[in-house]
Amino acid sequence: MKNPVEHIRAWQDEFTAVRRDLHAHPELGFEEHRTARIVCEQLTAYGIEHHAGIGCTGIVAVIAGRKSDSGKSVGLRADMDALPMQEENDFAHKSRYDGRMHGCGHDGHTTMLLAAARYLHETRKFDGIAYLIFQPGEEGYAGAKAMIEDGLFVRFPAERLYAVHNWPALPPGKIGITPGPAMAAADRIEITIDGRGGHGAHPHAAIDPVLVAGHIITAAQSIVSRNVSPIDTAVVSICSMQAGNPGAMSVIPAHAKLVGTVRTFRPATQDMIERRLNELVPAIAAAFGAKATLKYERIYPATVNHDAEAAFAMRVAETLVGPENVARNLDPSMGSEDFAFMLQARPGAFARLGQGGADGGCFLHNSTYDFNDAVIPLGAGFLASLAERAMPLPE
């Protein structure tokens, strides 16, 4: 009897076409109207019950197994949204929209879950109910939280949850699992500096917010190096600085703004960094006669895999690719995932699917990134296998 990967491989061309169509028509968070329509059309064609408009543009498909005596249920999740970035590829399925791109592979994730849905519906080799969750707004919009607040687990009470994200740093054919914290918490920091503008030739008459910004940037970097334990992990990155006008070489501006991110795994470390930034930012500005305020937003919590579900996902992966192709203790990533909200609500695990490409400089969020269509059958088969093996038919 074919395993799910072999079964789904027969549909490779069909789902490659679906994936490339989604790639060519990227949509940002909570704007995935075309994507949601395509998903619903495919589910309708397969004869699968589904419910749309959950958490704005989210969709949940419901598939009952041959039996449901066990009372078990499993949720499988894929994200659907794209990124606000310009694609620099030249293949036929490149983004048709300026400033929008599937630079993280959510087009591939959506396609894999569609393929898993078709397989599970056709074979129904499980005892229970599979809920397939097509989630909007992962890229900074907290779409998972929006779906939960819209009654996701009240209407579709999955007992445990699984999600898969493509990972260019792993070669195709490999699956990685990280027990415990797998992805970092993501916080947003915004620092507004108010000085006094003036002439660049007479800086003594001004209060230079650019100079203050430089000192704040330097001090912010010292938080990790001097306040975080060497055996802990954290990142503070100032990623944007706005001040003045590039065309005005001799005008000291009155204001400056810094925007960045903080990434942590431990709540205590997260609390400490927020506290230190609140101490440093106004004090440094005051030392130069300026004022500075910090806005600290906790966007996503850390994605923490549950021990039993992570171990289960590893065992399932081994049946598909062999123990030698399962990275059982894959290093955590300082990237973040809003699947974290779902893992706070239900036990589950987040896995990473090898797709290659990182050695060529094509990692996630890169303007030349593209999902590797060759891994669709394995990703879809892995998702389907998680449901089948979590809800086995009685002997």
C-alpha cells in the first residue's frame, strides 16, 4: 500500500501549478481574498466541507475519518499571506504585483495543506476528525490569534496541532524538529527622539537627535552582550533609522526615529530587555539635553513545542524519510512564528521541512527566494501522516 508521500506524488504537476499560481498572485495579511477563494474552490472540487471567513480570511476544512469512535481530533495548519517586498526573480510565475512577494513560502505551505486535504478525504484512513486550518496574516498580523479570538477552537476543537514550515538551510528530503522553544518571541521597538534642529555648521546651537540615536543604538547592543547570560540567547536589532533629509546636508533635524526588533526565548529575558531599554533610552537622551520615548510592543510569543507532540512528530517523520534524515534537535531559530498562539492554546509541534537553497544565498525573506516544488509531496505527506498516526484506525 502506498504511503501518503507516494500517493500525493502522483499529483505533483497539478499542485505545482496551484503553488505557482499562488506565488504569482501574492496577498498581504488579512487581504488574502483571492488566495482564500482558490483554497475554497479546490476544497469544493474535492468535496471537502469547509468554513470561510474565520479571523477575517481564514478557512477551516473538516474531514472525518472512516470512523470517529475514538473522539480524537487533530489540527493541521498552513499560513497563506505574502510579504511587502519586491521580487527580483525572472521566472514565469514571479509576482505580478509590485511590492508584494511570497518570500517565505506560504504559497507552498498552503499548497501542501491542500494536497494533504485531498489525500485525507480520499483515503480517510483514520479514526477521528482532521481540521485543516488555512491561516491569514502570519507575517506580523497575528492571524493565528485572530482566528482563535474568532472561535477557532470552539467551533473546531482540535485536541492537538501541527504545522510545517519550509527551511532552506536543510536539504530536500530532511525534516527537522526542535524540542521545546523552536522559534523566538518577536517584539517591536520604536524610539522617538526629540532634539532641537539647527545648522550643521553650528551644532552647539542645536541638540542633535542623530548623535543621540547613535549612542542609543550602541547602548542597545550592549544589553545582550552585558546583561544576557552567555548560555541564553537574545537579539536586539535596530533595523530602521529616520532623521533629516538626505538632500539637506547642513540641516540638523529636530527629530529622529529608530525602529527595531527584540528576539528572545525566555520570558524573564524578554522582561529584562524591555526594562533595560526603558532605563537606557530616556537617560541617554537626557544626557545630551534631548528627550526620547520608547514604545515596546510584544508581537508574538516564543513558539514552544510540546514534548510529547514533538517526539511524536519525530517518529512520524522517521517512518517517511528514515531516522538518518530527521534532525531531532534542530537548532532553534531567532525568527518568529504566530503558530505560537495556537501552541499556547493546544499542545502541538512545529516542524521544519528541508527545501535547500540557503547555500546559494536564497534564504527566507530574500528577494530571490522561491519555494521548492519538489518537496510538496513530502510536506503534504508528512502533514497527512501526522493526522493518520495520531488517530489510527482500530486493528
